[in-house]
Amino acid sequence: MKKLGVTSLALALTLGLAACGNSEKNSSESSETSSPDTKPVSQQEASVKVTDKVFYTWENESIGDIPQIVAYAALKNTGKTSVDVRNTKLTYLDKDGGVLQSTSASQTLIPSIAPSMIAPGETAYLAISEDVGETFKDVTDIEVEVSPEPIDFGLNTLKAENVKVVKTDDWGGDIHVTGYLKNSIDQEAPTVEAAAGLYDKNNKFIGAIFPGTDHQISLQAKDKTSFQLGVPSFPSDKVKDVDHAEIQAMAVKFE
């Protein structure tokens, strides 16, 4: 009887250890197969696509026929969170795909991206103009790289009304875009970032322009104000191709 009791106890211990082993194994397998991504959800959802890009070389009559190169791009927020797109790099390439020069949009003397922060589904525009030196004579293509940074505050998308494309003969051909911006929320927008994407009659992207330093935009709550966009100088030989403009305007929401 005593021997039987010892045997039964040994069997129970064996089964118990086996059960513990299986439990630990299952726990380990579960940990391996369901290990969560440690990145914040907003970081996983940040995504921006360069939907259009173009560049031109031209002689800018407004500054004494100095040869210039100007690059434009449209950046669309295809993610699920609002992002800051100022961390964007423009690279000039030669015919063999070699790098001639790179420029960071966040380090230009004047703002080169507007709006700099965009909500999901919205578009920002890049416009960088530089004097043509020896470096730029061999440019045959450009590359635009965006590293979007998620933001954790709200954005106020402003609606544009009565948008008009104005073409003049100044400096061999010039262009600016006018209209009104409406603030629909019960909160002021002291600093508004705006841009006009320029398109031809077939809706092909041609370029973009921003407000000048003397045309900064601000709005009171539930108010509207006029705007004028025209910086940087647009290539005079491309003015005739512009058919319409798409306005993007954004302001930060204050909690």
C-alpha cells in the first residue's frame, strides 16, 4: 500500500511538471507570436506621398535676368494622423542619376513648404528657387524625400472662396492668386500657412506659390479675410499654361 502511494505521488508530480512545462512553452509561444509593436500608433500611421514634382531653369527678369532653377512638388498626407512635413529633402540629379546637390526645406532662408503641417488627405506644396551656378547646369531630374513627423495637436483647415488666378505682363510674365479664406471655427487663427498649387487645363501640376512676407495671413474666429499668393517668382514662360489654382491653408488649433 505504501509503495502504491509513493508511485501515485510520483505520477502526480510528473504530470504536474509536464503541465508546468507546457504552460511555460505556451506562454513563450504566445509571447513570440503576439509581441506588440512598440512604436506609437501615430508613428505607424504617418505617411506622405509625393504626388507630383517638376523643375524649370529660366532667366528671372525681376532680378536682372539671373539664371535660376526652381523646383516644385505636391506632398499628400496619405496616413491617418496629422503630420509636420518640414523635414523634406530636395536632391538635384544629373543624367546618370548622380547627386549634384541636396537642399533641406527646413533650412532655406524663406519658407519653402506650405502648409508645413497637414491633416490626413490634405496636400502641402514645396517650392525652392536657387541661382543657377555650375552645379545646376547639368540637372536633368529631381528627387523629393519626405520624413513626416506625427503631431499630437489639432489643425484647422481653412476654406478658400472666390479664388482667382491673375496673370500680368510684369517681368516678361508674372502670376499671383487671390481670394478669401474663411475660418469656420470659434477660435482665432493668428498664423495661417497657405499655398496655391498651379495646374493647367488638363489638371497637370505646374508649380506652386506662397504668400509674400508683406502678405501674412491671420483670422479672427468665424471670420474671413482676403489673401494674395505670389512667391517665389514663377517662370515667365510657364505663366500662360496656368489654368487654375488649388488652395491649401492651415492653422493650428489651440486646446
